[in-house]
Amino acid sequence: MLFDLRCPVCSAPGAAPCAGCASQLKPAPDLPVPDGLDDLVAPLSYTGVGRELVARLKYRNARAVLPALADAIAALVDPATVDVVTWAPTSVARRRERGFDQARLLARAVARRLHRPGRALLQREPGPPQTGRSKRDRINGPKFTTTRNAPRRVLVVDDVITTGATVLAAADALRTAGALVVKAAAAARTPLKATDELSDAAGDG
């Protein structure tokens, strides 16, 4: 079956993203790994075209970009250091509203490339979404519980890392459930200046 593949940013046919948009992507900012994680990787900066790519997946279900994002994430992860890939789930309300969970889609694609199982290990407790909240409010949430005992080494995938609050909360729940090593990965990471100026919709993390 043939699909009309188009760039989710500019709608040019042939690739997602197209060569022109891909040339404008910026690498993730060189920021420290937050305390509570054993590693954190992201290929892109959540600015410009990188922001548009992730936002189109997150808000418009533009799944054509999944292979490129998953390839870029997987290239930064040593599969020998991971037992299971999981994700930081969005809220039930958001999943119902959108009809999908972008972190789940991304995590399963990354898991296939790492040849590791992709499993749902976390459940998000009720609470406000991270998008659009102040930096202070983001740091205080969200909350996760585990759905099963966690393997020793877990990779948690999210779409965007902003303050890191989401993946840190996920890591805390996983360690409580038995994980010894928790690494995080995302498609993009927000530059430090932008995290201090949270005045519009950024990532869930």
C-alpha cells in the first residue's frame, strides 16, 4: 500500500522531515543530567523546526515523523545498557482527547530499534497537564505509580524534556518498584533560557 508521505512541517512531498527542514534542525542543548537519572539523551533542541516536528506528532498525530525521531533517539542509546523501554504516559483525559499517547508511540518505535521489549510500566495519577504551567508548578508534578515490578535497567521515553520533572517523577516510581538504573530519552530538549521563560505551551516534561 502506497502512502503520500509529506514533511509534517512544510508539507513538501517525499520525506518526513524533508531535506530543507532537516537542515534547520538544531542539536539538543548541552545541559546536565538531572539528579535522579542515570542518563538523559535527546537529539534535538525544542526550538524552530525541531519544535514543529515534535508538536505535529504530539498535537496532530503526524506519525510520519516517528521513524526519524525514533532513529535519532536510538542512535544515542547503548542497547546493552537497557533491559526494557517504557514511557511517561500522558493523562487519561489527554489520551481520550487526542486518541493516542505520543510518548507510547515514540517509546515503542525506539524499543524496536534497540531490539528491547517496550512495556507499559507506569500509570499517571490524576492531575493537571504540564503543558503551559510555570516552571515552579512543573517541578511539583506529575505523579506516577507502577503497574508491575520494574526490571533492573529501564529507559523512559518522553516527547520533550523541559524541566525534567516528568521523567524524574517516572524514575522515582520505577526505582520504588525495583529499578536500579533509570535512563531517560526524548525527541527534544528545551534550551535552558526557554525553561526560565515558560509562558506558552511547551513539552509535557
